[in-house]
Amino acid sequence: MTPSLPRSIVFLIWRSVVFAAIVGACSSSPTASQPSAAVPSPSQAPTAPGSSVVATAPATAPPLATPAPVAASPTPPAPGATTPSPSAASTTAMPASASVGEGFQSPVYPYALTLPAMAGKWRPAEQAWDGLRKVEMAGPYTDSRSVDDGALFIFGGPTADGLEPFSNDIAAHFRRFHGCTQMQGRRDVVIGDVPAIAFTQKCAGQLFARTVLVNDGFGLVAFVSVNLGSEKVALDHLIGWLGALEWMTR
């Protein structure tokens, strides 16, 4: 007959066996990490059991609208300021023509004349020519002023003759008093609507360009004491300047 073990020893042996079994079971099975629970995105609604789940791209926030540029408000005009109209703003003011000089009306002879702009001022005649006395450039019978080609002089007087005899008398007057040559380079021209005779004379070596007109019984003589270098153009210039001549009522 086998002797029995004390209870205390049996209990200890039983507890050791049980403990060893528990430890062996824990060490033999791998520790599986619990899968992390998927956190549903806010856009996914919970699905019923057994239904298939369709993956959806995460919702993206709509792009921010770029604000349109704000136009600067126009600065209000100062009190009393005038706002130009569109048509006025697009119109460029043209400067006054630089080719027009100051007009002159003779206080003695019945004409007015505006020359191209050039240096010089008019010196009006002091008295009318009587048709007989010597006409001098610095005398009292001529309206005069400096021009680009030299110096311009104008005088005249009543005449019962036509243009041809009056022109001959003028040429003879300068021959008699100033030793001038006969008419040279005569040209028959029309100034305005008035016929005229243009010519040159040399007096003591000085060239003069002259133009003679007769209008309504009044003969007018314009001549230029020509500077050196202007001999070829002085007569043309004189005829052109007289194109602005206006006859005045006597």
C-alpha cells in the first residue's frame, strides 16, 4: 500500500502544475496586436451590416474665390474746378501760326498790311506824298519797317493815269532823284485782284525791288532796299507779302 502525501505538499504540487500550464500557454501563443480601429472620415456615413463599403476620396475644401480688384474711387474735383468734357479732353489746342506777324494800317495811305512774323516794327509816314517831292527812305512820306530781305518802304498818291504810265513815272522819279537805272526784270502780276508791275532798279550800286499798283484812282508803291544775298528772292518775297494787302476806304 502506497503511503499518501501530506495535503500541504499535494496542494503545492497542484498549484505549481497549474501555474506552469498557464505560463506555457501564454508563451506558446504569439501576441497579436490589436488592429487599430479605423476612424471613419467625416464624409463617410456608417453602413449597415453586410453592405459593401465604397471608398471615397476625402472631400477637399473648395478654392477660395479671389476678390476682384476694387477700382479706386475718383478724387472729387476741388471746389470751383471745371471738369472737361470727353470731347474737349480729346481735342488738342493748336498754337497760333508763327508765320503771321502784327497787322499794320497806314495812318496816311489807304491800305492795311499783315506781314509774316519777322523782327522789326512799323514806322508810319508823317505826311502824304504830293507826287512831286523827293521820296527818301528816311523821309516823312514813307511807311517803313525792317524785313528779312532788307528794309520795306511804302508810299503813294492819287493818280488819274493807269498802271502803266504811273509805273513809268515812279521809275523816272527814282532815276531823277537817286541816279537809279531803268526798270530791270519787269514782271506783270496780279495782287489780290489788282494788276501790278514789279521790277528792280539799281541806285548807286544798291539793288531795290519795287512793285507798283493802281486801285480806284490811287497809286501805291512798295519797295525793298535789298540786303546782299537776297537779290534773287527779294522781288518774289515782296510780291508774296503784298498778297495780304487790304485796300481801305479813303
